[in-house]
Amino acid sequence: MQTTDQAPLQKLIRHLTFPLLAATLLMGNPKAANAQTVLFNDGDFNDFPTGWVISAPSGTSIVTLDEAPPGSGNTRSLHLKDDSATEVASAAVSFSEAYTGSEGLTIVYDFRALNVMDGNNQSLYSSGLFRVLTGSGTRVLALQASKPPGGSASALQTWGTGNGNAQENVLITPGEWYRVTITLPGTGLEQGRYTVSLDGLDGAPIHSYTTPYPRIDSFSFTGTLSNIPDYAQLVFSSDYGVAPVADIRYTNINATVVPEPSAMISLSLFTLGAGWYLKRARIR
């Protein structure tokens, strides 16, 4: 009886030695395993400004506020305020090492943008930027929340790439919280796809960029990136091109490596195979 009971176990060890070794190697590599690799994560800015490079010239400020989206689990936000109309304020954070790899990145952040008013009469040119940069400072992707001069404090802002392409822009309500999710391809690809999506938090409205500007549930667009050498830095700033004003809050900022599908599939197949063999051994 003892020999019969041990036989299935001995066969299992013999037949699954290589799969076990492969799974161990996969799980020992955080970029290939199911667990995501966190490159940056800060929702409450407890250590701010440690780890950040801050530029706040005259007429601008970058501080933290006790303010965050309801129900988000966060309590504080990064507040970028620029009333100068001539200077550029920026807050930049770099990964501990520039990321290179076949797996892509997912970047998430929440933001709340306001229209900056000229007295009580009309809004000024409000514009804030988010950029992803390489280690050499080359721009990979830029997103903009902006409002041209004129209109009221509640006038809708344009959010997206800021290039006038209706497929890459929507209208948002100032003062509401929104979540941006960006998926970037792995580095070194001749052509890799990226995806950008925007969701309103707590019912915040999103409107189509084309007339008659109907309300939509969510928004996303895709594009291509070529031969990106690495991903190294996230930058939040007022608009450096025309130096307008800005009043934006950011929170829930994180960047993670997307697990490679092949690694997850290998682990899943191993688990299924081991389970099937054990069940078969019990039947015998």
C-alpha cells in the first residue's frame, strides 16, 4: 500500500521537474510574473518634495493640499498654480532607473483643473500639461487640459493631445475630478501601440469634442510610438509653449510595468497541468 501511494507523487515530481523550474524562473522575475512592478506610486505625497524636482518661479507655486477625489482612498493632492502668464511651473519625478523592457507601462493619475479668472469677468488662457519623457528628456507623450481666453469659470475645457484632432480630444468640466489611464508599449519596438483613456470620477461629465458636444460615458484613443529607448520621467507643468496660467490638482499618480502575457499564460498552463495530473493520479 505504501509503495502504491508514493508512486503518483514520484511520477509527478519526475514529470514536472522542468515545468517547476521554468515557473520558478518566471516567478523570480517580477517583470515576467503576475505581480506588477511598481516604478512610481504616490497618492498622498507624504514625503513631498523628496524625490521630486520642483520649479516654481515668481507668480507660481507647487504645494500639497488636503484634497482628493471622494472615495479614492487618498487624502492629498499636488497643487500646481501659475498666475504669471510668463513663467512655467513644473513638478517632475523620475523612476529610480529608466525603464527598458519588452513589457509595457501603465500610468494612472487623477486630476482636477480650474479655469483661472481675470477678476470676475472672463477666464484667462488656462493650460496644464502632463508629459512622459525618456532619460534623455525626449517627449514620449503629452496631454493637455486647456481653456482659451473668454468665457466663465464654468466654461468647458479641452482635454487630450491639444493638437485639434477631434479623435484625440474631449471637453471636460472645470472643478471635477477625472482619471487618466495610459498604456505604453515596450521599449525598442519599431512600432508599438499606446492607449489613452479618460473617465469621470463620481459622475464627472465628459463631452464629445464635435458639435453638438453630446455627453459620453468615457473616452479613449490610440496611437503609435516608434523606437522608444526608455521611459524615465513624469512631468506635470503649466504650458511651456505659450506660458499661460494654470490651476490644477493631481493625485493617485502611479506607474507600473504590465506583466508580459506569455509569462502569465505559461504559469496558468503549468497550474492547469499540475492540477490535471494530480487528479488523474488520485483516480489511479
